[in-house]
Amino acid sequence: MRNFRPVAIAALFAAAACSAPAPNATASEAAAKPSDAIAAAVAAPTRTAANTARDAYRHPAETLAFFGVKPGDTVVELWPGGGWYTEILAPLAKSGGGTLYAAAPWERGLNRIKEWQGANADLYGGIKLAEFPHAGTNPKVPDASADVVLTFRNVHNWRFGGADNTANAFKQIFAMLKPGGTLGVVDHRLNESDDAAKEEKSGYMKESSIIAFAEAAGFKLAGKSEINANLKDTKDYEKGVWTLPPVLREGEVDRAKYVAIGESDRMTLKFVKPAS
């Protein structure tokens, strides 16, 4: 979910965090422990309390470790929206002399980041702004410049614009990465047995669909993680994924039920751009 979608973001419920599922790590994932730099960025005092309350669902330290993000990397965050991950990625980049791009529709998708740059130039002033998908004369992420590209709960938004737009987005991501670079994807996960037509309106997507888009652009799947899984999510809501926190589109109707479920079941996929 991104806050330039036409849905209202409801208040966060810290009390719901205790119902969040514990991360499910396989043996191979267990080796990807968060570095001291990632742990420090997640613990940064500049993060807002409302955002840290959602760590129990989003597991940022484990997620960034799984994607192999390092403080000296050139990292592109696609469609940062309200800046939930930006609050972590900015101090991480600053700690190691890395470069952080925020890439989104020009300029509406970058308004929050621009506000932060004005309010806290020391932390956010170095973030480079780029248009994504790039459509013309506005700044773009240079080709073959990024070590890591990250997108959190955005592919379903691209899918709403049609399969061709989604394919174009993955092609542009492939172009901006260095050979051997990493694409990290987190998104709401539709059951493989469900009708694929649900991808066009529910906010959920099948892992197989995202993998197909990525591989068609030239990526190779490097790994999957259950870090952000939530088996309580039944994915059968009339109003889609926005029924669950943090949006809670049903308002007070069955609010306690949806808060108890927590945030959505999410896939966490790591792709690489072949080195040659």
C-alpha cells in the first residue's frame, strides 16, 4: 500500500503488534543476520513511533539482511510513499557513505521525501530524486548504477495499470541495476489456487505472477523468504487487502477481528540481474 493510492491510512494500533506472526526463517535465511549497521538504522531515533510500531509485521532488519543491503550500496527505493522504509534506508546510507534514490511518479510520489529534505537536510538532504517509471525529461536513475533496488508493496499498484505497465516497470528496474545487482520485492501474496483476476482489484498478487514479470525482464530468482508471512490472513475480503491494518477500510465494522489478523500475508522475493 502506498499513500498516494486513494485510500485513507487509518491510525496505527501498537497493541496489535503482539498478534503479529513470528518470522518463519528457513535454514538458508537464518544465515542472513542483520548487520550492526542495519540494526542501528532500524533503531534510529529519527524514526517515528507510529512506524516503529509496525516493525512487528514488517521485520525490516531481517528483510534488508535477506536482500543483502549494505550501508555503502547505491540503493533505489521505488515508490516510497509515506517513507516508512526511507526512515531506515536514509540513516543506513549515511552511515556507510552509500547513495539512496527515491524513485516514484514525478512529482506527486516524492512529495513526502521533499518535505523531509526541507525539515531535516542533514539526514534526508542527500536522497536523490528520480522519476519511476521514467517517461521523459525528468531525472531518472542512471542505467547500471544501482547495487540494490527495493520495492515494498508496490507491484500490485503497477498491475492495476495493466500487464504492459507492469512489464515496463520491471524492464526499467533491470536497466538501472548493475550486473550482479539485486532486486528485492515484498508484496501482498495471493494464493496460487485463487483466480488470477483478483490481482486486478484485491491488492494481492501471486508469487508466480511477480516471478514471471521479473524473469521476462531478465532477472533470475535468487531466493524466497517467509519473513513477512501471516497465516492468519484469509485474503477473502470484499474490500481487498485494505480491509486489514493499517488501512482498515471497513472502519468500525469487525475492527477487532481485522486488527487481530494484523497486516497482510506477504511474499519476500530476491532477484538478481545476471552478471553477464
